[in-house]
Amino acid sequence: MQAGSVAARKLEKRLYRQVGQAIQDYNMIEEGDRVMVCLSGGKDSYTLLDILLGLKARAPVNFDIIAVNLDQKQPGFPEHVLPEYLASIGVAFTILEQDTYSVVKRVIPEGKTTCSLCSRLRRGALYTFAAENGITKIALGHHADDILETFFLNFFHGGKLKAMPPKLESDDGRNIVIRPLAYCREKDIARWAHFREFPIIPCNLCGSQENLQRKEIKRMLHAWEKESPKKIDSMLAALKCVVPSHLMDTELFDFRALGGRLDRDTRWFDGEEEPPHRAREVAVPLEQLIRRVGGA
């Protein structure tokens, strides 16, 4: 795809439209916001920053953008790449330095996947920086494919109908997380990154393998899309069209009150065991997580 080509212009128009629509649908960015774009050096976060900078010039509200990268001290990490790129495009940026790599290597047994703890530590550092520096929105580069993969991971392995929301309040209530690429497909982002020639930094410097369950879900979705190209779009649309009365969650819909007198004292099962119910999420502080994983 060459600069100025019809394909490039069509892709640019589609990505800008999808990001703008997501921001509008979920009220992601408001007047006076300080938006922190978390930049990893991968295609997704580069594209996110690139499109937000483009939208800023034509947006109906005024907002500031600051790019933030967390240098986790992985051996071989090219520390010069991101500062040089960010300086070249004239965007305000901060490079945080925190040796989470050593922590992960210390508490995760050799050969085990480190991605989960690594992301928790990274998120904790970024959230703390945002809360301490007047950041009003934290922008992450998750796209539509990430959201759908997370849905099926929770569906098959977590016992929950849950994905990645386009907008989320952090557990401690101090931060608002937004995902402006929520409507964008990964294949389009990859094409845009190639077109724009972003200086991509590989994400496997730590030697860890990507979550195998997520890789299996990715293969499954790819096979489905190859078989029926519109299937992925239909599933993504389904995440925006939930019908609680046709599911089984008694806390989202009051099935007991339908068609009769409600008597909450009537028991239809014996013993002390409770019937199946919705899995509850429990937020685990970062320090407890490290101690738990490390057995300390």
C-alpha cells in the first residue's frame, strides 16, 4: 500500500471513522481531558496514538495527549526507539522506568507464562502515574479482536459472559480507562502500521510465550472468519445487543417475579449447598498478588 493510494485513503477514512464513532458512543474524551496514551512499541498502541493525534486537530473538544511508555528493564529492550520517535512527531511523552522484569522472573517458575503478572505490574505502574499527574483518561490500544477474544476466553475458561469494555473505571476508582480502537479490526491496524512504517518493538523480549488459550481462541476466530467473513462482525454486534430476559442471570433480570406471587422463603432444594450462581470478581491488590504467586 503506497502513500496516497486509494487503498491507503480508504483505510485511513475507515479507521478515523471507527475511532471517532467509538469515542462518541461511549463519551470517551471530553472537554479539557488529559489523555494518557500507553505506548508499548507495538502496532496497536502506535496506531492509537497516531489516530488520536490526527483527531485532536479536528475534534469538537479541546484535550491534551501525553504518551507514556513503561521501560520494564527487559534485557535487549531498545530504549532509544520510542523517545526518538516521539520526539520526531512532537508529542509530549514520559518514559517510566520500573524493573518489573526482575520481579516477574523471581516469582514465576521457569517455563511458566509470565504475561499475566507482567501486565498486572505494568498496569499498576501506569495507573499510579496517571493518578499522580492529573491524567483524566488512560487510553489503551485494545481493538475489536482483543475484545472478542477476551469474551470467548471468559466464556470457555472463566464461566462468565464478560469482555473488555470500551470504557472502564479502575477498581480503585481513581482512573477511567478508554479503548478508542474498540471498533477497529486487527488486520486493518496491521496494514496501517505497515503503511505508516512505525518502528515496531517486538513483545517477546522476555522470552515468554503468549497465553496459549488466547492463541487457540485467535485460531478459532480466524477459522470462523475464513469460513464466513461476516461472522466476526455479527459476534461483535452481539456484544452491543444483550437481552437479559433471555439469559440466566437472576441479578440482571427478575425471573422469580414473573407470572405469580413472589415467595422468597420457599426452598426447592435440600442441604446447605447453594445453587449455581454468577461468579464474583474480587480485586486483588498488587502486593498480595506478588506474595501469592511467589509463595511469600
